[in-house]
Amino acid sequence: MGDESIQCTSWICDFISLLMTVLQIGQIVPQHYEMYTEQSVKGVSVWLIFIGGLYTHLATLDIVISSNDLFYCNEKTMWRCFLDSQPLIQMIGSSLFSGTLWYWYLKFSKPKAEYNEILTPEERSKALTDINLYSSARSLFNVFIYFTIISSLADVSFILLYGPNDEKSLSFASFCGLSSAALNGIMWLPQIYETWSYKHRGALAVEWVFASIVMDVVYSVYLAQLGVNFSVWANNIPDGVQTFILLILVLHFDNEDAKNNMDNFGLYTLGDNVESGIERRSSTLQKALSYESSNSKEDAVNSQ
């Protein structure tokens, strides 16, 4: 954009950078809270967790090498070093919060002991489905863990062997950055499909979706005003489009559930009394035990 690009003064750059840190890290917190309070991951795509974790991890590896200024913090004041490190802090924090979503997903997708009890045919079918979903999630989690370990070792090896400014190190960082952008460009597609298929919001935090839209808009406008090349922030466009579509779907299904006196899992409610995740599972067990009890009585009568 040449001389016509709007230049950013120091305090504006620092303020926007800190704002991006809050948005980048804070956007994922509501999803942790939603899974914890609902004690469920129903309606949340495991591929969203998987792709999101890989995207933030690869972006972190890219920044560790490509942000050369971070290796010369001893030449700056502590405050200046902290401000200049915001891109790295953003991605490390985002990677940490994205990666730890696996804890809740595996915890609440794991079949409970009650499913091993004698169940109705419908409940047996559901239990088998839950077991298969949990097995798939465990497999993806293992791939995620192995990939993050190997790629992190590779990143550190390039820095120690060649230094951050070497062409080999920068090529590896560029590969990580491009791969991260590609993953970010498709990250929300599985969740759109999951929400459309489920017809309910489930345990997906609408705050996460909304915050992602806000961050895409603010960050894109900020970089565009600075005259940063379009290729740097182009991946924000498909990400923003996807999250906007997902937000419309979530709001639509939430509205439909409200009209039908249902909660966000499609369960009927009585006024303001909505069952929690524990109560729903307890209800399932009670139905199973009731079914077994009735069968036992019938067997006793037939034997007589």
C-alpha cells in the first residue's frame, strides 16, 4: 500500500496486540465452562477439537522461529519485551486452551459404568454408539499427542542446529505457518455439519463462536490498515464465514428449542426446571433398571 497505508503509533499497536491476546486466549474459555457445567460433549465435533489443536500448535511453532526479535529480549526493557512477545503469548495460550479441551471431551464422551448394566434394546444401541465415538476420539487424541511431540522436537532442533535466522529454520517455520493457515481455513466445517445434523446446540459454547467472529474482523481490519500483505490474514476470511454460518445455525436451533420447551440437547423441560447432565444420566439408569425389573417379574410369572 506504500506511503498511503495507515501507520500505527506505538501505543495503538500495543493496545491492539494486548486486545488480540485477550480475544485469542479468552475465546476458548467459555467452551471449557460449557463442557464442565453440562458434563457432556454432545453436539461438539471431535474434529473441531482435533483441527483446532493442530492449527494453534503449528502457528506457535511458526512464531517461535519467525519472530526473531523474541531471541533478543535482553536488549530491551522487560515491559517492551512483554509487549513484543504478544504474538507468541497469544498462540501459546491458545494452543494450551485448545489442547486441554481434549480433557473434557474424553472425560464426558467416555461410556459410563451404568451403560454396562442390562439396558433396553434402545439403550444398548446408544451404548454401542457411545463406545465407538469414544474409541474414535481416543485415536484422534493419540495422533494429536504424537504429532505435537514430534513437531515440537523438530522445531527446537532447527533452532539449536541452525539458529532462528537460517534458511532451513525459516523454511520449516513457513511450512508450519502455511499448514496452520490451511487448517484454520477448514476448522469449523466439521462443527457446522455436526450442528446441522444434531439440530441442537448441545454442549457447544455460543460465546466461543461469537468471539471467533469478532476476533477475525478486528484482526483483519487491523492488519489491513497497517498495510500487511493480504496473504498474511487471508485465512481469517473463510474462518469468519464459517463461524458466522455456525452462529446463525446455533441461534436458529436455540430458538426452535425454546419454542418447543426443549433445552439445548433437545430434551423437554418443565418450566424453568431443566435436567443437568448428571440427572439425565441418572434418568437413563433408572429406566434401564425399571426395564430389567419388569422383565424379572414376567420371568417369575412365566416360570410359575
